[in-house]
Amino acid sequence: MLANIIIMALILGYCAYIIYKNVKNAKEGKHMGCSGCSGNCGSCGGCSGAAFNKSTAQSSKKRLK
């Protein structure tokens, strides 16, 4: 009984940690990674496309200043 409670507390704590990290990264505008796509499918653009878009956006901001 006590072991089940400890296991559930660990699982819930880990879930809370994952949610916290996702919210924090979303607020900071960090790329969350490719979910379910190897980058070769073409429909999602892959991680390299997202990194390219981020660097392009940052260089555009610098030029506007």
C-alpha cells in the first residue's frame, strides 16, 4: 500500500515537472523539438527547418534595430 502511494507520488511529480518545463520553454520561445517526425517526412519540415526559421527571425530583429 505504501509502495503504491510512493510510486504514484513519483509519477505525478514527474508529470508536473514535464508540464512545468513545457510551459517555461513555451514562454521563452524555445523550440520544443520534433515530435513524431524524423525530419525526413517533408510534411513537418524537420528540426532543421525550425532552427532555420528561428535564426532568420532573430537576424531580422537585429536588422530592424
